[in-house]
Amino acid sequence: MAEAGIDYSAVFQALPGMIALLTPEMTYADVNEEFLRISGRTRGLMVGRYLFDVFPDNPGDPAASGARNLRASLQRALATDERDAVALQRYDVESLERPGEWEERYWSTVNAPVLGPDGQVVLLVHRVEEVTELIKARGSRGSRTQVLEAELYARARELQEGNERLRAAHARERAVALALQDTMLPALGPIGHHRAAVRYQPAVGSLNVGGDWYDLVDLPGDRIGVAVGDVVGHGLQAAGVMGLLRSALSAASRVAEGPAQALEVLGLYARSVEGAENTTAVETCVDWDTHTITYSSAGHPPPALLHVDGTVEFLDQATDPPLGARPEHIARPQATTTFTEGDTLVLYTDGLIERRHEDIDTGLGRLADSLIHHRGTAPEALADALLLDLLPTVGTTDDTALVIVQL
């Protein structure tokens, strides 16, 4: 690839440090000359091969953890779209001249994702620095140097262990948040003779869970209320705020004159709940007697109405700012649209459609295309299909709530 007269392939090969390009499946796509020189491998032994087949752990060392730590770092970079570093560690390498003999080696690595136009990870930049000579020199240099280098290595190991403890603590918080979320989100009960499906897909990562909710309630007559919402933030606090707001909106929708009034009540209540600011929510009322959907949105992505003729209508004619965004109380807007038997109503949170560095209209278009492709599919199967089509294959850093109602 050349741009503005620069041969980037030549630049990559001439980089002074050890650099490799890995696919998301952790196979070598390319390596620079310095990587080949220091590792003692040839391009033919590396490119196209799985990293941990080229560099497995030392089978003679039961405590070897280099491959495990490196794999975990690469997986974090894939899941979070952010660079991840591994502290100084021992990772032995098999000698090519003496197969079966393993050389004691020490390395530090940094792994950085490269995103494609669709926001997905297409490559991982794998930068490696060997510090074996520094560590081994401790035994041959003066006492002061030996102490300093030993201290450096000890501090690096402490940092690594501290990171592992922090990740374990985050994992425990994630488990608690998920359990809390599960108890507060309602199980799908009967809604008359109408078919519906709900999904909650937690995000990848210890803290990225807790803020999204859905709700379905029976209303007088042949009507139901359907809502979704998204609390700003993640973790236990967001899960707790989510539970309070979901319960409040569920109660308000049963007594309010319509979705707009229900959101007004929720907005007033949210002012007294710490952490509820800028929550988004959308409330809909489906009336089978009049074949209408009345709706109101507080800064939330618009519900989608898939018509039996294969067209998709986004319900975006009654959108106001999120909860608590205005200091004064102003009546929220409300709109109504009609539906025919066989149409499908889809409510969701932004994790389903939004991607980094991408306009929201692109995500809405992707949702519309998926709905059209799967039109005629029953709610349960459609819910699975949408999650498969729209969520990243490696994982997402935002949770997703989804409600589908067959009209």
C-alpha cells in the first residue's frame, strides 16, 4: 500500500522494534524483519500460522503462564477495541537448532486493535520487546545494578498481579450486576393472545452491564404498554437505577392517559434519583381495537414498525430530550400511527445499532435491512436473528435490550 509517496509496507519492515500483525483469530498476517531476527523464526514458519502453535508454552514448566497471559491480553483488545499491555513476564521459546530444548526468555508486549470501516477489529498490532539480557545480567553485574534490575522485575510482576486482582474484582461486580439485572427485568408473561419475545444481551467486559431495561404491561381493553430504557453508566449503580426507573414507568403506564404522560411522571421521579440524569426511554401503547400505536420518546432511538408489505417505519415523530435534561417541566410530545394485522413492532436500546465512529443512521439502516430480510419470522426466531445480524461477532461494549411484538 502506498499513499502520498510513502511505501508503508517498507516502513513496516524497517521498524526498529518487533512488530507483528495478527488476525482476530490470532494467526500471523505479517511480521517485520526485526521480529524475525530476534525470534529466530522465518516468515514461512510464522505467516498464516496460529500464534500459540508457533510459540507454545514450555511443556517442561508446569508453572508456565506466558501463553495464557498473552492470549488473555489479545482477547481483551478484541473485546474492548482498546490497546492492552502485558507486564514483563517469562515466556520460554523452543530452540530451532536444538528441538525439545527451551530457552529462558523474558518479554513485554502491547496489543492494539485496528478497526475496519464497519468499526470491527480487522487486525491486531502485536508489539513485543525482549528484555532477557537485562534480566540475566543481574547475576553478572555489580550489586547496585543487580538490586535495581531485580526491583524493576519485582515491580513489574506486582503490577501484573495487581491487574489480575482488579480484573477479578470487576468480574465479581459484573456477576452481581447481572444477577441484579436478571431479578429486576420481568419474565415475559402472557399478553392476551399476542405473541412477543424479549432479550437482554449483556456487554462484554466486567463493568459494561446494568443500565438497559424493557417492560411489557397489560392495559385495560385489548391494549398493552411496551417500553425500553437505558440508564447512563454501567455496573451495580446503573443496575440499581435501572430497577427503580423500570418499576416507576411500569406503574405510571398503568394509570397515565398515554405514553407522554407516563414519561412526564417518570421524568419528575428521576429528578430525585441519583444517577438517573440523561436516562433515555421510549413508551408505546398498542391498541388492537383501533389498530394504533401511540408513542413518546425521551431521547431514545425510535421503535421500528415492520409492515407486512416489507417496509419499515421508524416511530420518530414524538421525540424529546432524555430524562432530567431540562431544568423546567414541559409536557412531552406524543404521536400515533396505525398498523395492520401481521405487522411487527420492535423496541431496542442503542447497543443494537450504535457503533463507534459511525452515524446512527447507518445503524438504523442496518436494522431496517435485517428486519426486511427476516420479515414473516415469528418473534422468538426474529429476536435471535436480529442479535446475530447486528451485534459484533467478537462482542459488544454496550448491553442491549430488545422487545418484539407480533401485531
